[in-house]
Amino acid sequence: MKNISSDSIRKMLTPFNIFAAMVLLGFAGYLFYAYRYGSTVTDFFVMENVDLKFCDFRMHVEFVGDPKNLYSRATFGAGCFPPLSYLMYYFASRILTRNGAVPGLTLDFNTAPYAFLVIVYYTLAVSFLLFLGISLWGDDRKRAALLFICLMVSVPFFAGGVSVANSTLMVMALMLIALKLKDSESRFLRELALIIIAVCAGFKIYPAVFGLYYLLEKRFKEAIRLTIYGIVLFFSPFALFGGLDGFTRWLFNVRSTMSFNDYGRFQCIRGLIVTITTYLHIDHLVPHIIVSITPYLFVVLMIVLASLTKNRYRRLFFLCAIMSFFPTNAYRYTLCYLSLPFIVYFMDKTGKDKEGAGEARKGPGVTEYIETVLFSLVYALPCIFGKIMKFEPTFEVYTMTYVEIRVYIAAYLLLGFIMIHEICVLIRSRNNRQSSSNVS
């Protein structure tokens, strides 16, 4: 009976069940406290502690109403999106145009008829893509549905990307689909994967890092075609949005975001260094060149680890970490990229830890449980923490909320743990090879 009981407990306490329980309990706690105390509880959890009303969709629809002058109107951080993304926003602006008016010049999105109907269906479309992507990675529909629900009520989604309608969620869903299609037996689907990745890079630039995936797998012809698709999809839309002048202004906007050096912007590596050194009053001891170079050293480290690892899940994680922690204009919704490797881990029953090996995944060990708990702490709404803080939305700067601090401590611990785990695996593998060579 003891053996049966322990086996049952072991089967119940799988990494997936732990993640689902922590996230769903977090959301249940949010519903309980929001019912009891009202909207101030939601203020505590959302970005910047205020209702931003789908701002990342709304403002771009307003900017794009005058396409030729798009990048003159959308300046600095607001105008750092490549023009391909504005094809979607321009379509939405035309839907909302009344009597030939130019959205953003004569139209207030917040009061425009049907504006929020467009938002609702945009969110439904993104949700469908995400659920489709999750379902493609396994045949267990119940698990796929539960994982989808957990993600949609998590911090990066519910209190991040969904609340501001940022296109990061759509890009992440498309990337999830592309990663599955790229290994399809169908040549058409493999080519479709290349186009989808190029589209994602045309929306957010950073998904271009997945071109490395093809290079690491020595799929050089596909990598070349991916580069061609990316160049075409990136540059050709400038013809509709200001031409050469639009490209010059866009480039200035992107460069301006790379110089963000704000205290409290710890959502990225550069901001983390600035925040820690400023808080400890040692910023004068850290040369500016160190602050500027460190994010690029981080990218190099992630690429090296992705190149050396034989584990597909960790390779995905290192590439996704670049997209989550490198951009200096990152907000908490960029953490949704980290769900890509975890979706693959939770849903893919083939367990191909080694590329192409097809080895069955062994039962989860201690490291898997630690990674799952840390990932859950990144995603679950921290209701107990909120209750301790009395749901007071006090913060030092607008990006430095209590939830942000709590979530990003877990995120950087997760990053550090997986890095250390991989380095230990590499060292152990090298020692084993040396031992084998000595014996022979």
C-alpha cells in the first residue's frame, strides 16, 4: 500500500501538474481578492499599476493613419516596430475609418465606434494561434487546453501582453507553430515555417535569432532562404511607410531605444546592471562601457550555450532568453517567449533531448522540478505576495512595480539555474569523454 501510495503521489506531482496548480491557484487568488477589494487588486498586478487600455495596439493604429509620415509621428520607442507590423495596424485603422477620416488625426481610438470590438477579435485570433501552436506539439488535447488556460491567466499574458494588446503574443504563437513545422516531413510545411519565422522577424526583429537554429542543425540552404525571406519582408513594406526617409527615421528610433539607461528598467540585462549598481550606490564604480557591452556579452554567451548543448529544450531556452532579456525596451510581456521551450517540454512526448536522437525522455529529476517551480513563480500571479503588500501600488519608478520585482527575481534565478545546469552537463560530458579516451 505504501508503494502504491508513493507511486500515486509521484504521478500526481509531475512538473506539469505543479506548474498548472501554481498558476491556477494564483489566478483563483486574484479572483477572490479582486471580488473582495475591487479593481485596486488588478491595479497591483498589471503593468505600471494602471489600466493602459490596450495601448500597444491602440497607439499604433493611431500612428499608422497617415502611412507616409508614420515614423515622423511614431518617434523614439513608440516607432521602433518594423513596417511589416504596421500592415496589420493599417488594416485595423481602415476598419475604424469613418467618412474618409484619417485615424489618429481625427479619431480617438478610445471613443471610436467598434474599436474595442476590433481588439476583442484581435485577441481571439492571437488566442487561436496560441492554442493551435500548443496542440501541434502533442496529441493530448486536455493537456493542451489546460496549458493554454494557464498561460492566458499568467503574469506575462493576462497582466502583460493581453492587457496592453502587444503583438509579442502573436509573434510568440507564430514562432511556436513554425518550430513544429520546421521538422515536418512535408517540404511545403518546412518552407512555410521559414516564411512564418521571417514574418515574426518582420514584426519584432529579435525572432531573427532563430536563424541560428537552422545553422546549428547545419540546414544551410534553409538558412539562406530564411535570410532572403527576412530581407524581402523587412525592407519592402517601407515603400508604403515613408520609403528611404521612413527607414532612416525608423533606424534612429531603434538606436534611441538601445540607449535606454533608466533606473528601474531591470526587465533587460542592461537595465538590471544600472538598477543594481544605482541601488547599491556603486554606479560610479562601473564604467559606462561595461554597462554598454554586457548585454552583447550576454547574447554571445546564450549563442555559445545554444551551440554546445545537445538538449533541444535548453537550446530553445537560450535563444528565447535573448528575446526576453536583451531588448532595452522590454516589458514583462517579453517573458512570454520563455514559454516556448516549456511548451515543448510539457507537450512533446517524443522527448528528443538530443537533436535527431529520438531518445525517450527519462522521468523528471530534481533539476526539472526546480526549473518548473522557478518558471511557475515567473508566470503565476503572486497573490500571497500581493496580500502581504496589502495590494498597494506604490513603486519607485513606473516600470518598477512590486510584481515586477517579484517576477523578475524568479526570472533571473531561472535563467541562472538553467545556465549553470547546462555548464555542469557540458563539463561532465567532457570529463566522460576524457575518461573514455584514457581507458582506450
